[in-house]
Amino acid sequence: MPKINELQQISTREEAYTVTVPAVYDEETGEEIAPETTEERVRTVPVMAVVAREMTAEEVARMEAEGQQEGQESETPSEGSLETRVAAVEGRTDEIEGVVSAMLGGIADV
């Protein structure tokens, strides 16, 4: 049976952080009512780890179905033969060279 890697919470830990609380001002006079302060706060955060587990039969079936769909999509015939696509790329390359030459020619005239 194939295995799959998953993130799982294995524990929690406490994390301290500092928050700056801005000063409070009176709306009418603009005078400071309360000064700026800093607060120490604590939050609980998860500790995660990668755990390998056996895939269920449903997961295996879904994965195989997706693989078959991708395989069918890649087997569809592409537009035109290889020679046609190469010729198209060469034509675009010629166009790009012409545009760059015109641009450089315009710069050289300045």
C-alpha cells in the first residue's frame, strides 16, 4: 500500500510577543489622554510535524483515476506535425529579429 505524507499537530507551545498600543488623544483639543504603552502577550501556537501514513483504498483509487485522466489528456494528438511547429517558431523568430533590428536602427539614428 502506498504511503502519503501529512502535516499533523503533535503538540502546542506558548509564544510571547510584544504589542505597542498607540497613545490616545482628545478629539477636540488634541491633547494626549493616555500615553503609548507596550504590552507583553502570550499566544498558543501548534507544533506540526510530517507524518507518513498508509493511503486508504479510496485515496489510492482517486489517485489512479487522476493519473489515468492525465495520461489520456497527454495522449491527445497535438496541433500539427513537428515540422509545422518548427516552421512556426522559425517564422516568429524572424519577426522578432525584424522588430529588434528596427528598434536598434531607430536608436542608432538618434
